[in-house]
Amino acid sequence: MGVKQAIKSLDAFPRAEDHLLQKTQSGALVSVFGLVIMAILFLHELRYYITTYTIHQMSVDLKRGETLPIHINMTFPSLPCDVVSIDAIDMSGKHEVDLDTNIWKLRLNSDGHIIGTEYLSDLVEKEHTAHKHDGDKDQHEDSDQKIHGFDQAAENMVKKVKQALAHGEGCQIFEGSNNVNVSHIIHDLSFGPKYPGIHNPLDGTVRVLHDTSGTFKYYIKIVPTEYRYISKEVLPTNQFSVTEYFSPMKEFDRTWPAVYFLYDLSPITVTIREERRSFLHLITRLCAVLGGTFALTGMLDRWMYRLLEALTKPKARSVFR
């Protein structure tokens, strides 16, 4: 008998209490409530399992010297395109020569509508080809010709500036650099393709100057980045941080207002890898969540049954008397 009793004591599924075998309205409410909670938690855990998470790792960058892609989209609302120039200069102050340039300049009227386009194929030589829009028939008649002489280039520049100002394209009267308004809007600035979760801090930046001028300098620290998808596809790109400075123009300054993007590459590269949680992890969490909910609803049903029983017994005794 001692052995049988010992074996019975190991039973993890003892006989249920009598009240658990009775179907009641309170038990039905608790059961429905428990099923709803179980379904919600099950869907939450399933979604948690399906979605990926990222792991960040840092290492020394061994790929220095590769081409750096730069994508920039910005607007100068108070300057005509003819007086806006773009230069790429290295840290020593020399012009970069190994460049693959693909830049479009869109001429805007005072209402912000595009009235012309200009394509820059070489930043060093400043060669460009103008493309006419339907509403720009009387301008850029000699745009397909190469300009070889300085006098001719200066004459064409003055002519274009006068035409731009006459059509309300912007900029104040040129009596000096203090009157040049370099207000700008940075729509997008990135150094490579975008990956999920990336944040480019200069996107949507608006800097508007009123009754003043000066030079904007954005000091950018670029961090080479590799994003590895769950499919093992690798996306090489870059992320960056930025510090901004503004230097107002003084009365006798001979420098010209400008917007500088000064960047430096970090010697550290970041690898972001997508991962998915294991299936056993999902099973473990489901057992814990569903089992815990079942146990909780069982206790709730037992408490409600005993409470209702305590409330109805005195009434039954008073009626019997």
C-alpha cells in the first residue's frame, strides 16, 4: 500500500473539484474572457516571432579608399541657378578629379514651379547642357555651345542673371556679398542607399535668413555601414552624424556666402544584421502565456463560484425557514 500511495502522489492531474464539473453562467463568462485573452496573446507572440530584430557589430574598416556615393536634394529659394555653383574639394583643399557627376539643377520661379533644367556633367570643367521647358522658349538660345573664353562666359553669366531676376527667380540686388541670401532647404542628404530604420539627420532641414547673410557649415562624420538582410543579401551604405555652425557676414568681409558640407570618414565600420527568433523560443513563450492564462482563469472561476455560493446560501436558508 505504501508503494501505491507513493505512486498516486506523483499524479500531476488530480481529480477536479466538484464545483469545476458544474456548468455555470459565471464559469461561461470567465471561459469566454480567457479564450479572448489567449487569442490576443497568441497573435502577439506569433507577430513577435515573425518580425525580425537587428544586431549591431563594430569593427575596423578595411575598405578605405572606395568611392563614396553622395545623394543631395536641396533648394535655394532666394538664389537663381545661374549664381549657384557646386564644388567638390578634398581635405587638402584641392579639387577632386575622380568624380562621377550626375547633378540636375531645376530653375524655379517665384511660385516654386519648375521653369527650366540644367545638367552638370563635370564639376571641375563646369560644362553643362541646358534643357528647355515649354515656357522657356526665349532663354538659353546658345546653351548647346561650349564657352571657351572668359569674356564670353562672363557676358553670358550677366545676361542669365538679369533674365532670372526679371522673371522673379530670386536673390537681392547685388551690391555686395552681404546681400546674398543663402537660405536653403535640405530635402535629402545621404551617402548611400537607405536601409530599414536609417535616420539621416539633415533630411527636412530648413534654414531661412532674414535681413542677414553668412556661411553655413555642416561638419559630417560618416560611418561606413553594412546592412545584412535575413535573406543574406548585403547592402553597403553609410550613416552619419552632423554638427552645424553658422557664421554671419560682417561689413568688410570679402568672403562669399556659401553652404559647406565638410565630411570625414570614420575608421570604424558598423554591421547591422537581421535575425529572427528561434521556433523553440516561440513554443516556450506560447506555453508560458497560454498556460498562465488558463491557470489564472481557473482561479478566477473558483473565486467567483465561492463568492456566489456564499451570497446565495443565506437566502436559501431564510427561505427554508
